[in-house]
Amino acid sequence: MEKVVEKLDAINKTLEGILAVMKKPESKFEKILEYGGAGVSILGLLSIIDIIRRWIIGG
């Protein structure tokens, strides 16, 4: 039983560390870059889908 408690305590400490990293405040510039990158990625995927659609349709 003691080993289980020790293991759970170790898991709890690890999860607390992960949570601390995830809650790290971001600057506005970082958020702008993140959203910009996501937008460019979406446009790239749409472009690839359009190219494949044109190959299939032939137009």
C-alpha cells in the first residue's frame, strides 16, 4: 500500500509540473504569431485540397 501512495505522489508531482508549464502566460505577440501560423496552415491545406480536386475533376 505504501508503494502505491509513493507512486501516486510521484504522478501528482509530474502532473503539477505539466500544469505549471501549460499555464505559462503568453505575450500578445506570441498569440498573434500562433494564430497567424494556424491561418497559414489552414490556407495551405485548402490549397492542397483544391489541387487534388482539380486533378480528379480535370479542370
